[in-house]
Amino acid sequence: MITQFVKVVIVTLDSPEVLSYAIPKGVDSYGSLLVLCSRKSFVRYPMARYSLKERRIAFDFNNEKVRGVNIGGWLVLEPFITPSLFQQWANGGGVIDEYSYTATLGKEEASNRLNHHWSTWITQDDFNEIASMGLNHVRIPVGYWALNPRPDDPYVQGQLPYLDKAIGWARSAGLKVILDLHAAPGSQNGFDNSGRAGTIKWQSGDNVPNTLIAIKNMADRYASQSDVVTTIELLNEPANWGNNMDQIKKFYYDGFGNVRTKGDTAVMIHDSFLDPTSWNGFMNQQSGVNNIILDTHIYQIFSQEGASMKPCAHVQTACAAANRIRSTDKWTVVGEWTAAQTDCAKWLNGLGNGARYDGTLPSSSSGYYGSCDKKYEGTVSEMLPVDKTNLQYYVEAQLDAYEAHTGWIFWTWKTESAPEWHFQNLTRAGLIPQPLTARKLPSQCVTSQCFIPGN
């Protein structure tokens, strides 16, 4: 039943035309109007409906670089980050993600284990050290089940008090926060980090509306924390396969509307693994929206081509990304990247799975590009000297390339046993420069010459 009529004035190149649309009253009606009018040259929105006061974002995305880390594996589980939580199923049992973890343990036992994990994995000390390393942002993944639990799901709740604490820790440490809806009902990409690995069913049934409710609840809860929460990411990595792209774009407009009803917090949208320049013209200032950040994730290791790359090729590929990043028409952040040049880390490709690099991943094409010795698990100090050298060149090249636009966020702050993904220990070991703008090595993105010894 239609409960509200909104009049929108659309100005075309020819003459103004007044169109009346019946919009169901709800939190996403603003986004629906944007979708409705996205092909027009200019739209005047009825902003009085929202009684918004203009407010300044607590971070200057135009003039400051985002330099951040992801707080991965904390409020959304990932087996490769904290394998100890999944070790009892290493030889089978069907537990491969947070969905199967909670379903197998049951709510009481899962809650006990996860509360211990939440209270110990990340603390104020972590945020203090993050700030001391020259970082200014943390991106915190959270699952929809923390914000809009579904009655038939096995997931447990209790994450939000820890998220509240994290915002307080960030404020105390002088950090800003990006709240990242990392997992949607039905899974937006089929990855284990979406909560449930397997088939993509996010756009089935009422999954998208329930995702929008989760976004609304997040925006409602943290609207008063805008001095710290600079950004809300509507959804991490919605795949361009298994999903309809038009529906993804409509979801972005609707999610934007849900956030805008509470303030001017920046809204981050992921590029769905497409070239970031392909999003030019979408949700830019000319289309009538403001404070949009495009999130692109750059990994070179999840394909046979990437697995076969030599160290110099990794550097050159990273440098080439700078041109794509700087050619976008909105703020653009490399929201995930890594120091790893292989996919060797234990369970990186899923619990129990091997790697493309050494030919042990069952579903990969045949190929052997090197040994995963000292790369599968261990510490930074145990890494081979040649791997440390290659990593250092790769990291510095990426730092240069990814500041071509708005900045970057490393994945991830820490892991139990994957040294190339462990920002904290890589920095402590001197493999990530301090300060972050310092360079121990020649500038690699201004030449085609390879400086890496032995390459």
C-alpha cells in the first residue's frame, strides 16, 4: 500500500518537468528516488524531509591520505587469520566458516568461545600501537547478524558491545573508523569471509531488504559517533558474478539513503571486482550524491597468472594500478591489499585447501611456481631472507602506487600464523617503513627498471 507521495522536480536539458512518484514510506525511499532519477541531468531532492543539519566529516579526504589497517578476523571469523578457532576440524567435519562454526557448536558453546575471542584478539593496546605506527584509520568488518539477526540463522550475537568499545579505543588513540558491513544474508560472494562459503544467494528472497535494515541499524547506532566514524561501507565485495549488477547499484543508492537520513558520514561502495574507472559517472557529485568513496581491493595472488608472477612483475603490476586509481571521479581507497606475493598462507583459500603457488589447491589449474616453505605458517622472523627482501620492495611499491588517490588500508592488522599478512609484526620487523612515507629503497613506480636483487 502506498503511504507517502513525494514530488520531485527534474530539470532536463530541454525544460523542467514535474513528475510525481508514489514512494512507499521507508528508510530507503531516498535511495529509490536517486535510482529513479539517475539518468536525468540534474535532480532537486526534497531534503527537508530529513531535517539534516550540514555537518563536516571528521576527516579531510580531499587533502589527507587514508592510511589504515583492517581489523580482520575479529567480529567476522576467517580461518586463515585465526586458524586455532577451527583447528579441531582440520581433518574434516564440515566447519569452514562462521555459519558452520556456530551451527556445529550450538549457540551456547559458540557464544562462550567467541566472547573469549572478541575480548582478547583486539584491545585498546592494539589501537594505541596502530596509531603509533602512523596509521589514521581502522576498517572494522562486521556481519549482518550482529545488526539484524535472522531467526533461522545459527550465528550468535554480542559483537556490538565490542564494536562500541573499539570506537572508544579509536577516539582515545586518535584514529578514525570505517564501519564495514562485511557479510550479507545469503552471501554476496560465496567466500568464507562473507560468513557462509558456497553459493551466492544474496539477491534471493528478502536478503537485500534485510541487508538494508542492517545498514539502517548501523547508521542509527553510530550517528552520534561522527567524530570518529568517518565512513560506513555498505557491503564488502559483492561479486559481479552470481549477482545482478543493476540490483547492486540500486542497493548502493538505497543504502546511501539509509545512511543519509542520519548525517553526512561518507559512504563507501565496493567496485565488485571491476575496473574502478568503470564506476565513473555513478554516484558522483554530478549525479546528486555526496561523500562517496569507491573501495577497490588489489590482490595479485588469487589466479594462476598471479601465482606465476616473479617479484619484479608483482612490483610492476602494483605500480600500474596507480593510473587506474587516479583516473576515478570520486574518492578512491584501496581498501584491502597485502604484502603476500603467494597464496601459501594456511587456509587462505579455504579451510583444508592448499595453494596455487605450489600446485596443492584442488580446483586450480596445474602448475608449480615454488615452495610454500616458511610461507604456509610461521612468524616474520622465520621467513627466508630472500622472501623478506622481495616483500620489502613489493610493499614500498604498493605504498607509492596506492596513494595516487585517496589512500589505502592494509589487510590485516594481525594474524596468528600468516606472517606476510601481519601488518603489526611486519612493521615491528622493519619490513614496512616507519614513518610510512619513508623509503629505504629506490622509487620503483617512476621507471620500468627492476631493482630487486637477483631478479
